[in-house]
Amino acid sequence: MVAPARHCSIVTHLWFPDDQCTSAIRSIHVSDQTGELVADFDNQALQEAVSAAERAGPRSGLHGVAAALQSMADGSDDPLRGIVAALEYHQSFDAEARDRHGPFGPMMEFDGKTYPAPLAVIGDLDPGIFRLWEHALSIAKRPAVRARLADLLWEARHGARPDLYARRAVDEYTKAIDDDLQHPVDVGDGIRRAIEIASQLNDADLRASAVASAVRLSRRALESDEPMPGVVLRLLDQLSSDRVDRRPNDLPELLDLADDRFGDDPWHLESLASIKSPLVDEGEQERLWTRAAKAFEVLANSSTGVARQAHLHHALEIAEQHRLPELVVRLRRAIEQMSEDDLELQSISAEVKIPTEQVEAFISQFVGDDRVEAALARFGSYLTNEDPDGLRRRVGQRMEDHPLQFLVTRVIIGPENTVANSPAAGDDAAEQELIREEAMGLSIFAHFAVDILARIHVKYGPVADAVAFFENGFVSSELATAFARGARLYELREFDAAASVLAPRLETAVRRLAGAVGLPVTCSIDRQGRASQVKGLGQLLAELEGALPEATRRHLRVLLSDPIGLNLRNTVAHGFAPALGQAEAALLLHAACHMSLLAAIDADSSE
């Protein structure tokens, strides 16, 4: 325990809550006999603590030093925790992260709080914290620790001459190359940061020194028995993206050495192509990207199942992005020719038992002592997602309650082995999960719809005879006759034929509905002067937001056109499936009934 180190006038604030900045602040104000805050640190106590922590072991990194200091801290308000916080900031080069926090972001974000507190406000929240970091900088022995402290003071623009901290940071980052405290990747990131700081200072000599260190570290990593692509490729990327006059003369040689060392790995080869491409002419760029795409093609051919498909898709992405038409054709053919057996997919199923009386009660509510038109109206008015906002809330709550389920990107394979959707996170993932939920609801309802239609047929006779029910408002007599023809084919158990009649006529109904509310169904002439085109069904349904009840719009979208929904219109129109069955045909007939209930819509109504 190093108790004397606690005697200083700082606030050791760890967590920064976004809403109430002061709620978690703990402070110690140790006064002398005159009532003034103690201005001096106990040098011996702090030095002993920091020195002991720095001996935590080779390659334990700043977090290792922080952990050692944490174990020595005497209580939650010990100033040692202020040094711990300095070492636990996360250094980032990611543009999005820097937009939020700058080069030093929090190690943790949870429930609206960040740890450590943002550098922009920690000086106000923790009076004395910068003075503590200054003192720790003066007594630390390890270059990596000194570099971090000096960099934080520079980034906070502390003192009358913050540039002195910047120069100290560059010097310490370069010295850290020969220190075994940090992992080589972290040392490399430190050199990248040194080059960045020297560039900010516009000091050519200081920057040349940092670049020379980058070259030295790159050579050392390339010659090491341990592969270090994470060190070399990051440094070379930064050096090659700089102005021509500031790139080191060794850069072409280093790139060739890196290619020799790491070029047999497709992922590293792609990184090298990205680094080299801006430095060469178009012909060489084509060669680089062709080599990268073919490397993934070779990797795919040595893989099986979904791994093979994923590598082929990545090769295709490279070929399409860099305009390699011959490769695009070959890769697309290879993807399309993969069968379900080739993908080695496995089904995962679960059984849910519903009491017979509940099923019977649900189905029987659609049949009464009235006319077939009334029964079809009851059938058509039922939607599985009748409360879209409530469904969205439930999906959001599930994602919040079970976050681990959504950390892994879910890839949805569409027709002809295309990737239908692969959202990364956030809103995209939430929307995908919502569509999956809606599609599952429709798939379950399909089995009930089959029984409902059977009960209606037994009670009232052929649904196909109710042509008048379908004809209503924007549903013309011809369109109503087509719906009835689909119903007749369904009742003749010609389910694929019924779906083939109903699906395109449902699109016709949506187009007429769009016209009824004043929505154009064609696109304008494009910039190249090409003739206007008819809008796709998916686009129309997207643009109908606000003109249709949201439950109706989303139901039609998931059923007919969304690539990660049931997508039945496209399945029929583009021949994505050899045939559709009874369940799919029942859903399409249900949609026809529902559309016939929307005839009252006009340009001045949203209901």
C-alpha cells in the first residue's frame, strides 16, 4: 500500500455519465493548517508506486501497468486511479470513433456512461488531474508510459506550451521501439501517432525522425521470425498515403518485402493491393486487384460449404469494385452453381405446441352464419403485424436483453446464392430482425390460412364465385376476375398456378393503389437521357409510407418484395423456385382479400 500518495488536491473521477456529470465524482481535498489545498505530491510514494507498476512484465502493455497501479490504490478515491485512467484510454485511428472522442476514446461505454471520462471534460470534472499526469510523466521510467502521458497533455492542450508535450510524446513513442513493455502492434500504433503529432506541429525534422523510426520498426518486423503483418501493413499504409515529398525512399522496397513475406495470405494481399494501388498506374492497379481477387478464388476452391461461398463472394466484390469483367462472370457462375448440398447448411427447428381448443377458436372466428363476402372480409382484415410499433418495441427489447445473439453478423442467402442482406449493426440489424420477425409471423399464419380457406369453402361454397367481393374501388372488374381465377386454381389444388396468377396481379393492385393516392409509378428520365422506367414494387411500397396503414404496407412488403422477407412476387416473376405450394398460395389469396378492403383509399386519406 502506498498511502502517502493519496495526499494531493485532485478529483479522481473515473466514470462520466452523459446525463448527470457530477453524480459519480469522488474527491479528496487534503488541506494544510492554513486551509489551502496541498499543492505538492509525495514524490517518494508516487515514484515507488509507478516504478513498481512499470515492472509488471514484458509486453504487458499500458493496461498491465494500469492493473498494477489499480491493485495498489488505497480506496476508490486514491489519486493513483487518476494515473490508471490515463493509461486506460483507448487510442484510436478510426475516423468514426475520432469524430466522437478524438484520438483517445473511452475504454468502456455502458448505460450512458464512459470510462475514463472524455479528455475534453476530464480537466473540469477532475481538478488537478493534469497536474497529476505532469508529475507522473516526470517520474515514469518506461517510454510507452511517458509517451501516453505526454500525448494526453498535448491533446488536452494543457499549460502555456502544450507543444512541448507534443515533442516529448514523439520522442517517447520512438524510444518505445526498443522497450519490451508494449506488444509490437501497440508500438507500431505509437509510431503512427508520433508521425501524426509531428505533422500537426509542421516540424519537418521531428517528422523525419518519426518516419525513420517507422522504417526501422517495419524492417525489424519483416525480419522477425514471428509474423507481424499488423505492424508492417498499418505503418506502410500511413506512409504511402502521405504526400509524395514526405514518403520515405525505402517505401517501394518495404512494400516488396512485405509482399514477399505476407503476400501468400489473401487478406494481407488485399491490404497490400489497397496500399500500393494509389502509387501505380492503371495497368498495375488492374494487375494488383486481379491477383487479390484470384487469391480469394483459390482460397474458395480449397474450402467447402458456406466458407467457400463467402470467399467467392468476397472475390466477386473485389472484381466488381475494380471493374474486372472476366473475373466477375466466372465468379458469378461459380456462386450460382453451388447447390444446397454444396453449402452444407443444416436446419435448426423448434417445436411449439398450441392447444387444439385455441387453434379451433382462432380459425372458427372467420366463419359465421352470413355470406361468403363477410367471411372473406374477416379473413382479409386479419394481419399478423397489426401493431408494427409494438412489434418493433418487442424486437428492440429482445436485442437489448440478449445482445450476444446480435454481435455476429447474420448473412442471409437469397436466390441464386446471392447475399440478400448482411447488416453490420445498429439500425440495419434491428430492421433486419424486425423483417425476420414479420416473415416468421407470415409463415406461421400461412398454415392457419390454409385451414381458414378450407372452412370457408365448406361453409359457403367456392371462394372463386365471390368475384363481386374482389371488385372494389381501384380493383377493376378485370383485376377482380383475375383474383377470382387465382382462387379457383387454389381450390382446384393447382397451387403453383394460383400463385402465378395472384402474385403479379397483386403488384398491379399496388400500382393502381399508388396512382389512387397521387404517387407517380414511373421514374424520371435519368442523367444520361435514357427513357423513364417503371418503378419496382419494392420502391413503390417504400414510397407508400404514410399513404397506407403501416401494418398493411409492411405486410405487403415482407410478403411480396423484400429480399429478406418471403419475397413471393419476385419468386414467381423471376422463377426463383421450381414451384410454390399451398401455404404460399394461401398467403397470396389472403393478400388479395386484404387489398380488396383498401378500395376506399384516395389522395386525401391515409386510412
